[in-house]
Amino acid sequence: MESPTHSLPSLFKQLGLASDPISIDQFIATHSPLKPELHLADAFFWNKSQAQFLRDEILEDADWAEVVDQLNVLLRKGRDA
């Protein structure tokens, strides 16, 4: 299996968010944990285009899907859990 072509910082850049490690940690700490039944793209903190991007990448198992899954896991349990 190939390693992901995208990193968590590159996903944050793609979403138009600050992508340095401190900002990523703060984002995850602020927005986690997500409720188990809540789909990542349905979280209140995404704007419409961010939510659509996340939804499309997962549904299409596209290029960003693996790192979107990584973000999903982090937002479910927190980065240091």
C-alpha cells in the first residue's frame, strides 16, 4: 500500500485553514470530540465548500480520502489520545 500523497498540513491548506502544527492542534482541541453519529462533513464548523470537499473526497474515495479519514479520527478522539 502506498503512503498518502497528502499530509494533514496540506489538507488544512486545501480547506483554507492555518496549517502549522500549533494551529492544527488548536483546531482539533477546539472541535473535538465529534459525536460518533455525526459525519465529519456535517460538523457545524465547516463552511459549505469545505463540507462539500470533505464529503466528495470520502464518497469518491478520492486522492484526499486517506488524510480526510485521518482528520476524522483525530476529531473523534483528539490528537494526543
